[in-house]
Amino acid sequence: MAAPKIKLYTNHGCPWAHRAHISLAELQLPFEEEIIDLSVPRTPEYLKINPRGLVPSLEFNGEILTESAIISNFLADAFPSHLLPVSNAPGGALLRARIAFFVDAFISKANGNFYKAQFAKTDDEVEGFVKEYVDAIVKEVEPLLTNAAPFFNGSDKLTQAEVLTGSFVVRLFTLPKHGVLPEHILSDLSAKAPNFYRWGKAVSKHPSVLGIYDEEKIAARTKERLAKARAA
């Protein structure tokens, strides 16, 4: 079977595009990369590929896919592996459902407050969003990680749960020390959501998650954007 021809349109500073990189790294798939500059209007050429102008976009044997979760799930389905069981494997459909529920809980219930906290205009607003984030993790995510070892559902390898959340988790565990968020967000999580904290530490140190992550550059850019938002 010939290797697929894969081209990823991406930006290394975007956590959504980061998801596709984690997928490709875990599946050990070779691919061509084109960096899309998100600081300027998209070129007409890129808008033909993705009319929304977003990243990532994936060209797979001449077919275009967009949206990070769709791309990552497509790759997991196209190349069955430790990331995601096939649905007709024993327990496969159930585990896929549990992974989907976990990702939805993290993204829809908690993750938004992480970004609201970063770009809040006052310290009181920051603290309020940090509390909401921690509370959401405790209520919605912590109970789903009771058997993490260290990864989702007792896996010793990354799963699709980590593929779809890892880019946000690594930012949570690295940006506070750069002053982007109060450092106590991590001590609060350690005390109130120990399952999540242990899982998150393991995720944030995994080579596939760290592959394109330039901590210093992302911290600097985030602080610059935060300063502009507060000055507006």
C-alpha cells in the first residue's frame, strides 16, 4: 500500500492546529507542511483551500479536510492505532463514546474560561475566570480521569482524548510561570482535582505534545496580545 500524500496547512502558535500535529506525530505519518501567517489577511490561494481562512487544513491524497477535530478523528480512523479503537472492536464503540464525552466536557465546559482569564481586563475578572475554570474541571473533568494511568482510561500511551486536548493542557501547565495567568491556578488544580493534575502533567511533558510547542515564543506573543487587549 502506497504511503498517503499528506500536506498540512498550519500555524505552530495555534492550539487548534496543534491537534493535527499531535495526531501525525503519534501515527508517525510523514507529511509536507505549509505555515499560514495568521497575522495578515489570508491569500486568495489559501482561501481556495479553506474559505474560512482558518488552520489547520489537511490535504490527503488530493482531498481537503478542515477543522481540527475532524482532521484528527479522520486520521485516527484512517490509521487504526492506540489512539482510538475501531468501533466494532470489543468495547470499541463504548470507549470512543467516552473519549468523545471527555473531550466535549473539557472543551465546552472548562476551556473557554481559560482563555477568558487570559484576556480579562482587570485582575478581579482574571481571578473570577480562573475560579470558574477550576470549578469546571473539578465538576466536569476530574471524575472522568479516576483510572488515568497516566493517560485516559488507564492507557500508557496517548489516546484521542489527549490528541484533542493536549495543546490546551500544555499551555495550562506552562504559561502561568510566564505571568500569563496566576500561578495558583496549578496549585488549586493540584489540591482540588488531583486526577486531572497528574494526567495534565503527563500530557504536558509528552514528546508528541511538545513537538511544535515553542513555550517562550507563545508566552511572549500571548503577553503581547494581552497587553493590547487591556490597553484597548
